[in-house]
Amino acid sequence: MACLVALFALISPRLALFVIWIFTNLLSRAFESWAVPLIGFFLLPWTTLADALMWDSSNRVYGFEWFIVALGFFFDLASYSRVERRRRDSARA
């Protein structure tokens, strides 16, 4: 299942989160409420996915796992900056 989720994450982190939500109970174990994964699905999908996967490895996020979550956050920031750059470039043309 982990390889399949990784392939879905390469396509889209939202698709990977959706597959995890449908076929496993990982999101309900990693987050106490349903609101956090829902907000993460729309705003920070890479961060939410990384946090859930790192939580699954040891029932908490600890040590180097925080680096992976931070890396997911930087992927989210990079995707937002890429969208903004494309928007700015299309406005100039």
C-alpha cells in the first residue's frame, strides 16, 4: 500500500490523501478531529500527507520526522509560489 500511496503522491498529494482516507484509517489515527485533515487537504496537502505518514511510523512525530514534515511544508510553499509566478507572467503578456 505504501508504494501505491507514493505513486499517487507523485501525481497529486490530494489524490494520495483521498486514497489514504478511503482505504485506511490513518488520518483518523493521526489527527484527533476531521477538521485538520480537511483543511490540510485544501491548504497544505504535502504537509498533511507527510505528517500523517510520519505519525504512522511511531504514533508520534519525533526527531528527524519533523524534517520530513517541514519538507512537505516547503513543497506546499513552492507550489503556491509557482502558481503566483505563472499568474504574474500571464498578466504581463
